Amino acid sequence: MEIRQTIGSRGAARRVALLVALLVVLLPLCCWAAPERLRYAIPEELRRGSLVGPLARDVGLSPAELPVRQLRIVSSDEKQYFSLGADNGNLLVNDRIDREGICGDVSPCVLSLEVVVENPFNIYHVSVTIHDINDNAPQFDREFVAIEMIESTPPGTRFPLDSSRDPDIGANSLKSYQLTPSPLFSLVVKESPDGRKHAELLLEKNLDREKQRNHHLILTAVDGGDPVRSGTAQIKIVVTDANDNPPLFTKEIYKIRLLENLPEGSLAFQVKATDSDEGTNADITYCFSHITNSARQTFSLDPKTGDVKITGPLDYEDMKYYEATVEGKDGGGLSAHAKVHIDIIDVNDNAPSLALLPILNPVPEDSVPSTVIAVINVRDRDSGDNGEVTCNIDGDLPFRLAESSENTYKLVIESSLDREKISAYNITITARDHGSPALSSRVALVLEVSDVNDNAPVFEEAAYSAYVAENNAAGAPVLRVHARDADAGANGLVSYLLEGDGAGAAASYMSVEARSGVVYAQRSFDYEQGREFAVVVRAQDGGTPARSATATVRVFVLDRNDNEPRVLWPAAASGAASGGAAAVPFEVVPRSAEAGYLVAKVVAVDADAGRNAWLSYELVQAPEPGLFRVGLHNGEVRTARAVSERDAAKQRLVAVVKDHGQPALSATATLHVVLAESLQEALPELSEQPAAASSPAELQFSLVLALALLSALFLLSVALAVLSRLRRAGPPAVLRCLNAQRFSSAGPAVPADFCEGTLPSSYNLRVAPGRAIAEGAWLLPPACLPSLAAEDLLSGDPSGKPSPSSSAGPGEPSDDTGASQVCKPIASSEPLLPSRECTRF
């Protein structure tokens, strides 16, 4: 939008209104066609807060979008002449704008600034043209001017007058000069090639000093503004005696070119005038008759020699040229004037200035290339090649500078960033001009790279192994897993958990501490139940979305010697399950046995493994130490020598079974051996219980057993009485089987089906009492016939009555499952059907 402030006639107002309306219609179309260049125009000296233009609307932003798009001004000027309205984004006047102070005589006067928006990023270049208003009146350097004229001065002679200066430009600048009416003098106005107007006083008639020595005139300078402004200077004309020849300068106009870096005190140039007169009339003195204040402070004129020296700093950027008028006056009062034009030549004395506006700091590491990081505004006050600037980034960095306009660069990402490799960049931007020698400036930016969750945790090992001895304490740490995450903050904070359901049943065995990664045992391990198991541990970071990794933890349970050897055979003697008498397992060894005769084999197992399950056997108790020996590794009990008649008929052997653990555990096995050639010879020995050390437990057991036997005898007597009555009355068919006689009615109390012969190998024919078939099935013979216990054999009578220790009826097998069995082959009348005879002891 262009606003032109003018005050004048109605026609001018209508033209301005039409122009403004036309700009309002055409400006949006121009902005749409070139959205990166916006132009506004305002008059100078607007109040602070005055509207320059609807900037937010012109860049296509609504008030609701302003907080998100972050519209703001980028400018390297020391003074911030403009600001943005917080609520609507309008461009406003922020400081006093004096066109004359900013641009001087330069026209048009344009202030440039850059405006950036984000999300997405864009940069707009704004030009604000400052229009001049008539705020300055013409002004003379001297309010009082004295001119000496010789009375003999001929009419038509011209005398230069001080020029008036008006800082305004255009129509508001100096327009004309006016002189108070006088019959002797008139005013002549000349215009120089550069458009400046100069006034000269023209002598119309001869002067007569005797009539009037002094003349007073008023010179008025008028500008073309509306309203009109003016300035005045009083002229005093002093009429002197005649001086025939005025001074004459060597040049009418002196054009001087000076380098701006000349030191103070240097000779800038010299003016020279001559006079044809003699004496005092030929003595010429020099002075500045018309000079600006800035030139007066920068140059000095020697009144005798005409040397002009530099008395102040020359700066091309502040003042590019000076103009003055030098007057040469002789002793007789005649004077001459010469114009001096001083052009200042620029040298490369200003380094480029950099203004950096960070846009995105810190920058996320996943930012795509071409993302704008900062905006750099470059200014060089020099001109020409001295003001041409090139910007570069020092070093090899993943950034580049993109030129946005003549003096503006955008710092953008050139390649991908990785915070885990480089977390911050020290970016140094160098601006170098094209002068000779070149000058440069630098600006540094520390750019932080913010983390994104782009790295998953990584375990130190893909699989962990732990070795834990069994019987460990529940809750004891097993090992520690550790995963590293290269990310930072919450993205790098790793927590641990068991994968899924904890890999099935293994979850009941293990747990993991979420922060430390320590894996704990949930329970005590048992090598015999499980020797190894595995769980999957997941390491998960705290990012969004979370990233994770897994590792397998395999736990190997180490065996401890926590199980004693268990003897399978021979089993320890125990009472009958039905309350019968305890049966003692024994082995019958013929007295004719030679050395090495296999008596029995001690069978034992150990639930442990390895060395803890290696068993060794040792004979620790025997009546005849030298008669028997046991195999160290196989447990076979053999005769160490031939059996002799002197050896006791009953032998009680105690073998100890030891494992190889630390400490070693052991168990004992007791084996009863009867030395006899035949079973009849062994029976008397079997009727006697082996001597054993009495103990409170054995005594208690004997008392309970005796009470049970008494109760059984009483019940048996009652049962026999009932059976006796039933037999007299005629027994039922179901009881007729009781008439069968198990034993013969005459002869010794030996089973009827017993036949003499050598007993077979004992561990092939015997089963320890009370043992399950699964543990000792290999000890049982293929077929066994029911028989009575040894005590029944010894106490039975010819009538076939049962012994008091048996609860079975006549002719029925005993229910005493604790009795041992002895089986031997029996000759059969059928050769193809051999049978075996079983005798229980």
C-alpha cells in the first residue's frame, strides 16, 4: 500500500485518493504474483504506532495463524524503525523516521527489511519508501552578510550571495529567492547543472559613497512546499573607495577528489587568485564565503596561502561530497569567488557486518535437508567492489548458505544429522568483501542437535549364560543384563522386562528388575527337576514410539550333592503291612562255596549327577572280616575265600554306599547270610532272629507288634470256634476249600511240595520286602507258588492248623507280603512244562 500525505487543493486530494484506491486493488495481485517482495510507502515523521501496511494479510496469514507461524522482522539496522502488531501482524512505525537524516539528498529513500515466517519457513523482503514532507524551511549559513563595494564599481557587476539550503527534496526543496526592492540593486537567480539555485546581487546603477555609505537589503529563500516555508538573510552593503582591479581565481570551479582515508592535517588542495593592482590592493586574503557546517568542520582554509587542509575525518559512508565557495579579497576591498566541489572517493575501510537470527536451535536430528536454521543479514557500508560481500561457512559441516536476496542468506541443512555422532556444531560464518585488501567479519553460532528416538537399545551380549548351583536362595541375583541406548534423555532411558509371558513356565523361576537389569531367581532351583531353562529379556527405551531389543538369558543349574544314595536291594527289613511279623531277607551260601562265589549284589542309585552320583561300595561290618568282600564299583558281594566249617552259620554283613560329592553322602545296606548246604539245614538258623542292637525305637516297635499279635490270636480263636460249629452243621460250599491240607498229617513240619536241591543265585531269585515291582522286577523269578513264612514252617503241626502268626485259613496262602520268597525248579511229569517252586521265608 502506498500512502501519500499531501495537503492542497481538492483536485490534488482526489488524485491521491484515486491513486491509493488503485494501489489497494493492484497491490494484492502484485504480492500474489511475487510473494517474496512487498513494497510500502509512507511519509516521514509519522507518529509511533502509525500503520505502514497490513503485512500479515499481505503474506497470507490470518490473525489466528500468527502464534504458530511466528511472523517477525529481521533487520541489521541499529535502529528498529518498524515493528509488528501483536494481535493483527500489521507493520507499524516503531521510531521517528526523518528522511533527511536517513537518506539526505538521496531519492528515493527506501528502507529495506526482511520478514520471516515459520511452519513452513519462508522469508519476505519488504521495502518501505519514505516520502518527503515539507518539514524543513530554507536556511542560510549566515544570517548577516557584509559586502564591500567600491564606489567606482560599474553597473552590471554581480556579487554572489550565500546560497540557502533546504534538506527537503522535490517540490519541498528550495524554489526561489526574493530581494527587498532597491533602486540600486536587483537579484539574479542561476541554476547549476545539479539543479541547485544560486542568488547573485546585480548592481543596477552607480554608487555614490558621499550620498550613502551603507545599504541594507533582505534576501528571502522560498521553498515549493504547501504550506510554503522560507528563510531570510540580512545583507549589509558598505561602499568604499575605488580599487581598479579585482582579484581573479585561476579556476572558476575547483573539482577535487579525495580519498576518505586521508589523515587529518593533510593538504587537500589549494586555491589561487591574482590581482593586477599593487600594494595593499594586490594583497589577497582567502575565506569561505559559503560553506556547510559539515564542510566547515572538515576543512580549513589558510587566508594567506589559500591552502585547504583536512581538519576532520573523511568518511565516504557519511558524506560523499562537499561544496563550498571561496572568496578572494584584495586590500582595496575587491573580491572574487570560486566554487569548490569535493568528491570523496571510497576506500575499503569498512568490514562487512553480520546480523544472525536463529530460527531453529536446537535442531532435531531428523530434520530433512533444506530446513532453515538461521537467517543472516549482511551489510557493507562501502560501495562498488568494496561493498560486494561473499559469505561462506568455515570448515566441512553439513550446512550451506542459500542466498535469499542481495544482502540476506539462509543457513540450511545440507545433509542428514546424527546427534549420536555430533551433538553440537560450532558454525562460523565468514563474510568477505571484494576490496583490496579484502576485509572480513565472522559470526559464530553454536547449534545444538536435539535427540529423537532413532536408536534401539543394544545389549552388550546377544545371549547371556548364568550358572547357578541348585538349592539357591529365592530372590538371589543370578546375573545382570545391560543394554545401551545411544539416544539421550528419555529416549536413552532403558528399562527391562521379560518378553511376553516370560517364555512360558520359566517366568515362575526368574524375574528382572526394570531399571538395573538384574535378573533374580524367583525360587530355589532343583537340578533333579530341571537342568536348564531360558528366558527372553526385552530392553525398551522411553521414547515415543518406544524402541526395544531382546536378549536370551540361559540359566544352567549346577548339581549339588543334596541326595543320599538310595539302596534298592537289599531293602531294610520292615513289618508286614497287615500287622504280621517282620521278615528278614537273607542269602543262603553253601559251605562248599569257593572264593569268588557271588553271594548277592547291592543295588543303589543316586538322584544327583556327575561325581555326586558316582557310587562306591565298602563292607564296613562282618563277623568274619576275611570271608566276604564287596566290589568297589559294582556292589557285588562275593566270598573272599572258601567257606570253612569253622565259619559261623549266620553272617550279618553291613555295606556302606558312598557318593563322590563334597561332602560325601552315604547309605547302608544290611545283608543276612546263612551258611548251609541245603534249605533244611538253613531252616533252624532262619527261626532265630538276628541279633541286633536294641534301641528305644526297636523296643517300641516290638511292643506294638506283640500287641498286634495278641489281638490277631484272639480274633483267630474266635474265628476257629465259629468255623468249628459250622463244620459240625455242615459247611457251605464256599468254605469247602478250607478242608484242603497244605501239609502232610505225618512227618516233620515241612511243606508238602518242598523238594531238596541247591538254591539258585540269590539276587536272581529274591525280592526285597515291600519294594515295588518297578524297582526290583529284575529280582523276581518268572513264576512263584504261594508258600508259608519260615516261622509257619517251623511251628506248623501235622494236622495242618495255621500258625498263630498267620491270619489265613487252612489251605490258603499267607497274606504276608513282607515275607521273602525262594524259588527253585520242580521236576514236572510233563517234560515240556517245567515249573518252579517258591518258598517264602
